[in-house]
Amino acid sequence: MAQTRLESARMPGAEDPAGRRGEKGGGMAGKRLKAVTGVLARQGILVAFALFLIGFALGSDRFLSADNIFSVIRASAIIGVMALGVTVVVIGGNLDLSVGSMLSFSTVLVVDLHDKIGPGPAILVTVLATLCLGAVNGVLVGVARLNSLIVTLGMLSAIQGLTLIYSGGKNVDIANPDGTWFSLFGRGYIADIPTPIVIFGLAAIVLHVAMAYTPFGRRIYATGGNPTAAVFSGIRRSRVVFSTYLISAFTVAIAAVILGSRVMGSQNNVGQGYELQVLAGVILGGTSLLGGSGTIWKTVIGVLILGFIQNGLLLLGFQYYVQWLVTWVVIILAVWLDIAAKRGRLLSPIA
């Protein structure tokens, strides 16, 4: 009986140092693998971006030149400024698909009013008018509690119709593009840096500080993360959501001034499709479409990822439409990594 009890008490590897070493080695390997997958889940898009940069740099000696880098950032500034505002909306738990049509309206308005009332008043009127459009979104989503996808999708069509009514279906141009200081915003330089890049950088800094270090930013995160808990914590959800749409509209107005100054004219559908590029940049930056998480500086990176990928493909001689396929792959990868970061593994445990 004593021998039976002794044998039953023995466990596999209990007195086997080699067995213990094997289990420890396997555990360490598992921890390392989990750590690697965790890093990929959290920062995988940055790793992919670095690989893209290396590949493009090896394929084209012009890719990492200073002129090309400034050119890409300058071209990405319009989408980037708009993406900053949309990031605030998405962190707050909502969407804004109306920014493309809003850009069309604002650009047509500022260009058309330039010759009528002057560049300064034209910019002021454009900002106020765009804020009014954002306020409509804010009231319908924040106060009336309507679905943000439906509201902003409807506003996309409504604002485009408003733009056609205002312009009479015609394009608008500035009569004397070389004789106005308005060109500073899209074509000028500040300390040898293109003005659009300066505006993009300043907007990113201001919104990053507001979102990361102020009570206002914490209320937006709380509202997007758990609206019910935010309300019980004393946060006025309707005001927070309303303010996020005002911020989004204001960034669209800034982008419209840059675009109008750069082109010195505007088509009535100039912003068509921008909403998808803006949302792609936000998603690539890791901002969750479920709300409550994301950062401004990662949105900047997401926008630059799109810009450099498109530029790199063109430098390598690919057709223009190829960039849309590559962008789709990158977006799917970004969404996958976002989900993986939340569940702590790249693959679903169910699969």
C-alpha cells in the first residue's frame, strides 16, 4: 500500500530536472511569442509602414529625398487636417461621413467670396458657415440621439446639393491668383517650410494637447468608451458630441482654405471621395471605430502612411489605380490589428 501511494503521488517530471527544464523552456518560448504578437497587435501598422518605407527606398532613390518627403507631407496636409477633426468625432463614439461634401461647399464658398468681399472676410464667412453645418450634425447626433452613420451620410448628399445650388453647377475661380495674399495658405512658405505642413503640424499639436491633457479630452474619451457610465458620472453627453462635430467642421474649414488657396479655384465636387481617404487615415492610425480609444499623433502617422504608400507606388511605376488596392489591403490589416489588440492575440481563439 505504501508503494502504491508513493507511485500515485509521483507526477510526470516531478523528480525529473530535464522535464522541469523542458516545461520552463516551453513557458519562456510561449511568453516570448505572446510578447511578439502583442507588440504586433499594438504597433504592427508602424512595423508595416517601416517595411514599406524600406522597400520603396530600395526601389527608388528619389523616395527619401527631402523634396519628395516635403511634397508628400504637403499633399497629405489637406486630408490630414480633416482627419484630425474626424478622429475627435470617432473617439467620441460617432462617425462623420459628411466631411467630403462639406469640403466641397467650403472651398467653393471661400473661392467665390474672395473676389466679392476680399480674402479676410471670405475666410471668416466660410469658417462660420462650415461651423453651422457641423452644428446641424451635432444637434441631430448629440441632442436628437440619431445614428451618426445615417445622419452624416444624409448630410453628405444634402451638403453636396447645397453646393450645387450655391454655385449654380458651375466651377469658381479667383480672378487674379498672383495678386492676393490668400495664396499664402496653399502655396506659401513659413521659415522655408510649406504653409500647409505648418498648419497641419500646429493643428495636430493643439488637438493632441486638448485630447491628452485637458478635462475636455477626457470627457470625449469617456463618452466614446462608455456613454452610459459617462452620463452617470455627470458628463453632458449631448454637449460633448455636439462639440466634437464643431471641431470636425472647423478642421474642414481650415482644409478648404488650404485647398482653395492651393488651386485658386474650385470645382463643385472637389471634395468627393475625401471622406473615405480621411476615414482610412483615422483607421490606419489605430483609432477604434467603436469609440473611446485613439490618439491624434497616430492619426498623423496613419495619414502619412497613405501618402507615402501612394507616392512610393507612383515612383515605382505602378498605375494610379494600384494604390487603391494596396490601400484596401493596408486598411484590412489595420482593422485586424485593432481587433487583435483588444483580444490580446492575432487570431481568434474560436478559430
